[in-house]
Amino acid sequence: MCQQTTLCRYRYDALDRLATRTPAAGTLVRSYYQSDTLVSEIQGAEHLRFLHRDRQLLATQSALATLLIGSDQQHSVLHTVSASLSDPIAYTPYGHGQALNQLPGFNGERPDPLTGHYLLGNGYRAYNPVLMRFNSPDSLSPFGKGGINAYAYCAGDPVNRSDPTGHGFLEDVETSLYIGAAILSGIIGLLAVRAPIRAVLKGVKVKPQAVASNNLAFPVQETRRPANTAEKISAFTGVSALVATSAWATSFVLTKTDPESPAIRPLRIAAILIAYPTAGLRGWSIARSIMDKRVQKEVPVLLKGPAMRRSSNASNISNASVIRTAL
């Protein structure tokens, strides 16, 4: 017995977003986006609008009805309410559920009306909730088409995770590398300013010089001087760099785990306000250090020990001779 086959043509825009769907026996459907968020669809004379707050779908509106949407933290649509109907919605752990007429479903993604597959990344990659896997490998996977479980969805945890772009594995790798680099750079920066921080907190040891009396040398007790301006600036830049790195890492983690957190924007602003002045001070400190080294190379090295004493005695004798000559 032959099964009926339905054909559909899909077209994409210049940003690789699904722009139109044309069923063989249906009307052309046009999709419109704001950034990467679907905001409107037009099919013939019907116009459907999607009202969002960030990624959270709040309602849909058409000439026939307005639907209020109730969703969970993963943006899965769990309840719809209209003027005359209230409809609860349920899914299997991997997103298979009842067909929703023109509405997003599991994890806030819209199922394709013909196949029932979720076209993640605005049409980039099809996810099959019945087979619980993608239909194709990730094009950006660093392991290629035969990589580590190239068809897995949400790393086997679709209840607590989502993959709106279809590049979930790569995003996990990017997150790990970003956080690791932030922590590593913070540790390196802190280690580099250990000496300036110690100088600010405890002072700097001053090498004692022996005091000569009747050809006998007496050691002087070791002393400490307070940190100079360059050492204070180095200590400040090291600590502020660590604070900025921590703020960046925290905001990045919140972006991945809770994109709607109100703390993300203040953390990013704080990181920027700290990072740029810190970079400027650090550059000034390095430039000053280079200049000091050049000056030290140009200044002749003073004689030490007996040679210095002989030079001093010779100078005194010469001065005395000059005085006697003048007299």
C-alpha cells in the first residue's frame, strides 16, 4: 500500500534563516525575524504575530484570536489561554507531544507542520523528537561528521538543557574554554603582581650598608621602605584585572544558564569599566619600567668595596692638593 508523500520547498535568507515554506498543495508561508527571534509569519491573508520578552514567548496574535502563553524556564510552551479555551500541553522528555497549530513547542522551538521535527537555529538543523536525535551532524563540530555522538541532542539531558542554535556541543566547548581562559589569565595576573602587593602590604626591604668607624665595619639593622607609586599601581592593576576577569566569567556563565538574569548586564558593565582603565594603567606601568631600565643602563656603575674607598681617598688627597696649591 503506497503512502501519500507531501512535498515542501524551503528557502533561506542571506543569514541562513528559514525565510519561506512552500507546500506542494498549499500557500506560501513567509517568516520575519527581529535579530534571531521569529516575530511574524504571513500565509496568504493570515498574519500571525509572536510577542516575546527576550526569548520568552508571551502571546500570539492574529485576526481570529489572541493566545496567552504559559511556559517554563526552558521556554517550553505548557499552557495556552484564549477568550474561550484553556489548553494544557505535555511532552515526553525529548520533546515529543501533541501537534500545536502554528505555536512553538518544546524548549520554545517551533515544530515543522509537515514533519513534526524542530528546525533549530531558525531552520539550520532538524531535530527529531521521536528518534531523540538530530537528522544531521553539527556542521561546526570540531570532530567532523564522524565525531563524538554527532547526532546527540543536549548531551543526553533535554530536561535541564536546551539547544536553540543546533550547535550545542560547540557552545559547551566554547563555554569551557572561555571560563578556563578567564580563570587562567586571572591567576597569571595575580602571580605577576605578588611582589607589588607584598610591597604595598609589608613594605620593601632595603639592603643594609656597613658603617665604617676606625677601619671597622658595623652592620646596620635591615629596614623597610614604603611602596613607591609604580609598585602601588602594579598592585592595583593586578587586583582590578582579577576582579574584571571574575565579572566576565560570571556574566558568561549566567548567559548560558539563565539568559534572563538581571545581573548579566551590570556584571558586563562593571567588567568593562574596570578592564579598560586597568589596561591603560598597566601599559603606563610597563612603559615606565622600560624607561627606568634604559636610564639605569646609561648611568655608569659605581665602584664598590675597597675600590670605592681607594677612589674616595684618592679624591680627598687630590682635593687637599688643590687647596694647598691655591693657598
